[in-house]
Amino acid sequence: MTTRTLLRSGHVISMDPAVGDLPQGDVLVEDGRIAAVEPEISADAEVLDMSGHIVIPGFVDTHRHTWEAPIRGVAPDATLDDYFVDILDTFAPLYTPEDVYAANLAGALECLNAGITTLVDWSHINNTPDHPDAAIQGLAESGIRAQYAYGSANTSLADYWFESRIAIPADDVRRIRSTHFTSDDGLLTMGLATRGPGFCVNEVVAAEWALARELGIPITVHVAMGRLAGRFGMVKQLHGMGLLGPDTTYVHCCYFSEEEWRMVADSGGTVSVAPQVELQMGHGWPPVMQAIEHGLRPSLSIDVVTTVPGDMFTQIRAAFGAERARVNADCWQANMPVPSTMLTARQMLEIATLNGAHVAGLEERTGSLTPGKRADIVAIDATALNVAPVHDAAAAVTLCADVSNVDTVLVDGVIRKRDGRLLADTGRALRLVAQARDRLLAVKEMNKAKGEQGDKGERGETGEKATA
């Protein structure tokens, strides 16, 4: 039996040039697929009244360490160097599979609540074989569309991030592929989250790239974030190893050389930018315009909720403001007018939706309200005080709206949020993630106390180090 849902009388921004924008339009969903987008549709269907709403494709977050949801806001003032020590070397080793499950369930629901319908979960928390299963379970129960990117363990900063000789366990990656991702057509798909040159020895880099290609899954890697990683010349090293390809997403890219930009573009690679983190933690200027200037289609991502908000509205504004500020300042210094290629509010919506789907390898399924694609749809309440009155619908979404205005969310045609409320057991998710937070903090404090006690024992009562 066919299931139909009709979103009626919304201001539709399809992000598909062939469909265009409809100041008053209908979107018909049949069995999870967009069947039609027209000014008016008559159909025997459940009707969702979208009058006073802006209807857009769901946002796509192309890089988020979802496992960090229980430690949200724990590092508000952190630099990138601080993050490695305070998060990867302090909290990550303490995570149980239960903590990861709670994090991914709550983190994915947070995404849905904010209108993010597709997520690339950069999961470098696989401390035991049970950890990836727990992460995938959390994603699956949320109902989000996601690429689960299997990453390394994080039990020791020295072992996993300083010229690491420990490769992601190939047998377990194969197990996860055969157990959870026998098809690439599901709501959840699989990728490999690699550390890359500079963080790993070349043998590990080559082994991880070969594993991903053996299994036919995409690769995602952090590159050129901060001056140190920028000096690694990671893309240049990958080029020298013959590993560049269209299956790889490069995250951050803040300190690329001109040569590396050309290498990524020529290889067909894709780019994910995390603007708020990059500005706040010292990665460098978000390179949105640089990517565009090199013929790439950059996407946006949240990265870490330990330090920044978990919504796409923040990322859109951070990128838009930062890029325009940078260009304005350069033009002022050079005493020349700003170029006509300045980023626009409309471009930012495309970057957050269609470009995101492209980078996640899902453009054939999502990213625009195109008949035939899966029905990943978001409706923004345009009658709210912070949005109304609407003059430019795209600008209303990118520069005015926030999470509180996300009224309705569909993923694969299933209503996940309606009338401003998630249709999920958010109470349970909140309890689980709070329990994970409490346990992690308790173990962290216990370890700290043990360390201080051990230090006292070493030094004795005088405070001087004891000798044998």
C-alpha cells in the first residue's frame, strides 16, 4: 500500500534549478520518495499545512564527532592543541560502548531537531570491537540518514596521533561492513575515518586507504588544520603515495598550498569546512571561497560540540561572516572594490544542503527537493518574530532562522519532527547522555586523584622526588 504525505502551501526552495522556487507550492511524498513539487497538487494523502513556512531540503553535516555529545561544552575556550590533550587524551580513553551509544542517539536526535537530516559521523572512538556496534545502533534508532565513518581507537594520544604505527583494525572494519552495511542503499552507509600522513607512518596510511578501497567505502581525513598540520603537506604526501582520488573528503583544508588545492580538485576529491571550530580553535580561516575558486563544491560541518554549537545555522553564519570579513579587509588594504564573487546568503543555503549531499556521496538521494530523490525535507516557521516578515526566503533561513524555528523534519519520508517537537523518546536519550556525562566526569576525577596521589608518593612529604 502506497503511503503519501502532502506538504501543502509552503514557500518551497527546492535547490534544484529545474524545479526552482515556489512562493506557494506543494511537495508530494510517496513511500519515502519525492513524487512531485508543483504550485498545487491534488492527492489522497496525509496533509501537512505548510502555510507560513519555508520548505527546504534537509541540511547535511559532513563531519561530526558525534560521540562527544556527553561532554558538550566541556572545552569552550580550547585551542586545537588543547583539544588533543583535553578530549582525545583525557576523555576518549574513558568511553564505554554504552557511552558511545548514548552519545550517538542523543547527538543524532540533536541533528534532527536542528533540521540536519544527513550526518557523516566521524567516529574515532573505537576503543573495543563493541564501540562501533554501539555507535551504529544509536544512529539507527534515531532515524537519521548517516554515513558511519569507522575511525581509530583513542586510548592514547601518543599511540594514535604521533607518527602512529597502529592501523585501524582491518578485520573489524570488514566485520562492520559485512554485518551492518551489506547494501549501500540503506539509510545508513559506511565510510572510513583515517588520520593520514603526519599523524601516521606511511605504512599505516597506505594500509587504511587500501582497506577502504577494498571494501568500496569512501574515505574522510582531517588535513591542514592549524599551522602544524599545514606544514605536513598531507595532500602532497598522499599524492606522492598515489592515494588521491574522488572517494576522499578532506576536512578543514585551512592551510593548503596552491599546489594542494589543485591536487584535490584534479583528483575529484571533496571538501568539508567546519567554520566555527576553525575560527574559534585556531585551525585557520574557513576556506569556503578558496574551495569555490578552485572549482570545488565545499560543504559545512559542525565538528565538535565540546566547543561549538551543534546546528547548521551557526556554521552558515560563521562561514558567511568570516569569508566576507576576510575579503572586505583585503580589499580595504588594497584600496580596491569588493569583487562580484562575494559569498551570498543564497549560496550558503546551497552549500549547507546540495553541496553537503555531494560531499557525502549522496547527491543522487538527497540535498534538493527533486522528484525522484528521497524525501529529506525541513520546514522553517516563517511566522516567528525572528524570521517574519520574509522578503528573501533563502536569507530568512540562512541569516534569520535558528533551531527554534525548525517546525517539521522528514527523513526518507518519515516525519521525525512535527509542530516543533521531535517524535522520539527524547527523555530517554537525555537520561542516557546525562548518565554518560556523569560517569565520564567521575572516572576522570578519580584518575586525576590517583595521579596526584601517585605524584605525592614519588616526591614524599618534602615535595622532592624520592630516590631509591
